[in-house]
Amino acid sequence: MAELNKNIREMKSILYGNSEAEPLSEACAQLTQEFFKGNTLRLLIVCLPKLNLEARKDATQVVANLQRQQVHSRLIASDYLEANKDLLDLLVSGYENMDIALHYGAMLRECIRHQSIARYVLESENMRKFFNSIQLPNFDIASDASATFKELLTRHKSTVAEFLSKNYDWFFKEFNSKLLESPNYITRRQAVKLLGDTLLDRSNSAVMVRYVSSKDNLMILMNLLRETSKNIQIEAFHVFKLFVANQNKPQEIVSILVTNRNKLLRLLSDFKTDKEDEQFEADKAQVIKEIAAL
């Protein structure tokens, strides 16, 4: 084990350099080539639980760095993962094991830098597992799963737009019930922020129109607007304004807004951010104007 730990540390210093020397590109390329040729990535991932904590950290950094190393201007890590997709299933299921969850999570985020690999994770059954991992009682692991989930939904725009269009029904059903309506404050706060970032991204415009045409979604956002937490209220407002701004509002959306008009106008007029934010004030004035005119 001591010998193995030493070898992993040496790989790390070839890739990252050390206090005496910067990394050499030829050495990095050579190591990258041998590493994937020898199936070492599989060995490191599968055997990670057997390593001690220091070696696990080193191994995680080695795997992360190798995702970015080019050989003859190709990212060979991507080709390797394409041929060994079961490793990604293994990394995702790592969230179920407290000892290795954070190491596997860090490796997974580096692997999904490759678009084809992110597509595989999005389209696999693994995506459903995140809704449970994000709610794990261990705060560090839940936060890590949340960071990976966010990366999957924001990094590769065209792949994400395609995934959300194809999987709209089950995905938002889970997102709403497990994350936006979670009893956990942190989960709700992160989820409503991620929802806003996703819907406001231009590449997801078709998904956004579909989301803001649903009365059930509107009810959830109106409940979040009434939260005691200022942070959740503000993030919820950024999504709520999309329902109001929609020029082709379905009749049931209009009815709900009209029924709750006085409450909404009262709530919004008292609504302040902690620091001056001209954009927020302009958006708020527009929303108040639209609701009053309904």
C-alpha cells in the first residue's frame, strides 16, 4: 500500500508539478497515454475505497487533471469514458457511500466536462438518483450532489435543452415535489435558484414557455414568494415574473393571478432587496403594472 500511495503521489506531481518544477507537457502526454492504455482509470475508481484518505485525495486530483490532458490535440479521456460508460454509473452511485461520496462526486464533475459523457448521465437512470442524493441527511454529501446536478443542467446548453424537452414531464414533477417543496430550507433555496437560471437561459426558451403555462407550477412559485426567507423570495420572484410576462397566458393562469391580485400587489409593494438593485426594481414595477392591468 505504501508503494501504491507513493506511485499515485508521483503521478500527481507529474501532472501538477511540485515546489521545484512546473509540469512538463511531454511527460503529461506520456502519462495520459499510458494511463488510459493500461485501463488505470478503472482500477483507480473501483479500488478507491481501499486507499487511505491521502491517497484518495491524490487519486481524485489525478483523475480530474487527466480529463483535461490532450494527446495529439485530442482529449483521450473522453474516448475512454465513451467506451467505459459503466464507470459513470459507479461514480453516481458513490453518493450512497459516505466514505467515498465526495471523491467520486469531484471525479464525476470533471468527467461531465465532456459533452457526450454529460449526455450519457442525463439520459441514463442515474438522473433520477440525484433527487434522492440531494436530500441526503449528510450536509456535505447533499451539497456535493447538488453541485453535480447543477453542473449537469447548466454546462452543455444544447444537450440540456434536448434533455429537458424529451423528459419534461417526469423531470419537473420530481423537481417540484422533491426539491421546490422539500422541507429542507437549503434544498428549496438552491432548487429555486437553479430553476431560475435554467428557465432564463435562452437555449431553454421552449421549456420555459411550457413551464410558465402550468397553473400547478404557478401555485408552487406563489407559495415560495410567501416564504419568510428573503433569499428564497427573491429567487422565486425571478421565476414568478416569467409567468406574468408571458404574453400568451393560459386562461387558468390569468384566473389565479386575478383571484390573488390584491394579495400579490401588497406582497410585491413591500418587497425589497437588501442592497439597491435597479434591475430588480424595474422588473418589480413591470410585474406590478402587468398584474394590476389584468
